[in-house]
Amino acid sequence: NRLRKNGIPFRFCTNETQRTTESLVQKLKRFGFDLEVGDVFAPAPAVRQMLIKQQLRPQLLVYPELLPEFQDIEQTDPNCVVVGDAAHHFTYEAMNKAFQLLLRLQNPILISMGKGKYYKEGNELVLDLGAYTAALEYACDTKAIIMGKPSKEYYSAAIESMNLKLEDVVMIGDDINSDIGGAQKSNMRGLLVRTGKFRASDENHAIVKPDAIVNNLADAVDQILSHKSTNCIK
Amino acid sequence: NRLRKNGIPFRFCTNETQRTTESLVQKLKRFGFDLEVGDVFAPAPAVRQMLIKQQLRPQLLVYPELLPEFQDIEQTDPNCVVVGDAAHHFTYEAMNKAFQLLLRLQNPILISMGKGKYYKEGNELVLDLGAYTAALEYACDTKAIIMGKPSKEYYSAAIESMNLKLEDVVMIGDDINSDIGGAQKSNMRGLLVRTGKFRASDENHAIVKPDAIVNNLADAVDQILSHKSTNCIK
């Protein structure tokens, strides 16, 4: 709300692919966030845009709750495979269906909504879509196009949705590698927060050096607003 | 039978991991082959030997019909994961169970009975265990030990079971890459047959040059017997 009042454009940039953006926004609203669907940038709408632009007809290997995002996209006679975090829907049958299409296509296009290795579900770590994307890449001798953090294509699409340039944008995140490292590789600046998955060792990470480290999102906004006048983050 | 009569040791070396060697031998006998379990070298018994030697307790991600091969191996408190061609049993749950153990182990050991990408099942191509092994390798940042063609470890174990040296052995096969290329990389000679998955283009393969090409297995045996006197294959 403070960023909005100060006329600073922003997006909530997520890798969530198990629900529609609409459903995600409803959830965040229940947590007290005041936001609209247009404020969120998620892999599924980004892939949707890409499919439209490139006239691709997807065979979807995604979580059923995500299907509504693609309901107006032509899906007969598919010419690409789109992988989301399908979780229990990563069956041998579904994987074979994706594999068989890729093998049949003269120009196999595999699009994955991220390349995460695993995530926490309840009390246990479970395989993320990246593992299944790696399986298809190996079987088909192909490389997936990644539409999710930390891919530069994905960050670029998010920044394009605000009509901004990468070098004018700050990424705020709790993941030293994907959020901060990925943002910096994409020519953005990266601001690490000491919340969520942050670990003390991130402050002296061997490879990734955040442009700034702050206690939480509110402090990050303070930093951005205090530097607005000087037009400089660091 | 002709090799046997001439006192030439041999093994039928397979990557079959959906049934026990005993069951495979029964099948081959029905096809008219006269052979015993001891004549066959398959990934499961090779892995079994490895587990015993290295005192490993496996968590098995294999086809149920293969389980009898491991029935006398301790499997409580597992300290490694063994992957076979589990096919429909490559469920999200089973993959997570394997992944979670590997992540828990201080020294994660992943053993895979081959690294095949796909194979023909009825009329369609389906994913082979290699794709699922690649998924676990990616998620756990580890490299699998491959116990199946074309790995040198596997060929060496097969040759060891005959008390021979690799350089004294000829591999006869129809797969230019895995059989012939793999054998040559392991210091064996490779004899390609023009049957099975052989394709005309294999005769002038860009990378793999077989030591000889023959029409079928019977001709391969002719070659070996005719060269026996001169103690030289080529």
C-alpha cells in the first residue's frame, strides 16, 4: 500500500503453479494483503502469454486447479508440452504422454514453469517440477524453456508487464539463490529479507552478494522510499 | 550350444529389470534357447552382489516382480536407493520416498540398473528408468552408479563372473551405442548383428566402429569359432 501511494509500480512475483492467480490472490487477501490479480506475476499467465504470442498449442502436464488459466487456449493437435508442479498428477501415464508428444514433434518444445528441485509440503520435502522436467529433458535430449524464477525470460516478462527496464527494478526476496542471485543475473538489483527461508549463512554467501539485506518487507519498502528522492537504491 | 561344446565361456548380458533372472530364463527356454540361470548376467543380481560386498541396505524402487532377487538382503534402515524399471510403479509417492531418503543420507548412494531413455512396450515408446534416475540426480545433486549396459562397472562385473579379462572378451549385440560402443569403451571388442534394433545406418555410424558386423548371432558364433584356432577375433 505504501508503494502504491508513492506511485511506485510493483509485482508480487511467484513460482506458484498449483492454483490460478485468482485463487492465490484470494488466499493472500485472507492473510491481510490488499492486492489485485494484476499485481501478481505467476508462471501460468506468463506461459499463457507466450503460447498466444508464439501460436503454440500446449499439452498440459499441470495441477488440475491450474487448468482454468488455459481454458481459452487451443489445445487440440498440441505442438508443445507445458509442465507445472503437477505433484500427484506426475503419473507414469502422464509422463509418457508428454514424452511421446515431444518425441513425435519435429521441433520439440518443452516449457516448464520453473526448475525447482523440491519444496516443503506440510512436514516433508517433496519433489518439485524441476525433477520431472529434468526427466523429460534427459529422455528427449532437449532443453526446457523455463518460465519461473530464476530464469531471465521470466523476470524479463514480469518487468515488461510494468513497462519498465530490468536495471530500474529491485527484486525483494528471501531466497538468496533464486530471488537475489537470479535477479542480479538478470540485471536487476536484489534485496534480501531476513524472513521466510532466509538463513544466517546467507549474509556471507560464497557466491551471491545482495545489494542490501533488510529485516523484512516493511524495511525493504522503507529503503526504496528513502532512496526514491535520490533516485538510487545503493 | 556350439560355444558351450567348444569350451568357450559366455554370458547373456541383459538390461532386463522387470523380472527375475529365473523368470527370464524360463521365457528364453520357451523361445528355444538352452540355458541356465548362471548363463545370464542381469542388473539385479549384479546390484545384489554389490550390495552384499559394500554392506548396503537398499530402499528398492523396482518392479514388484523383481523383488524376489533381493529377498535375502537386509532392507531395514536403508542407506542407499536402488532404481529399476519400475514403470507404473514410478508414482509421485515412490519417487518422493526415494528422494527423501537420499536427502537424509550424509553420503547419498543412488544405484540405477541402467540409464536407458525409453523402450518399446507393445506399440508405443515409454519412459525407461534413466529418465527417473535423472530426476533423482537433479533433485539431489548427485550422480547415480549405473549397473546396466553400457556402464563399464556393469560389463566388468559380467566379465568377472567368468574369471576373464575385458580384453579377452567379445560383446555381440544389436545396439550400436550401448552394446558395441559401450563394450569398446570398456576395452572389449564389439560385434554388431544385423538383427533386432539394427538399422542400415549403423554400418557407417559417425562415432562407433564395430570390430565386425555379421548377419546374426549364428554368424557371430561362426566368426568366433573360426578365429579360435588363431586366438584372434579380427
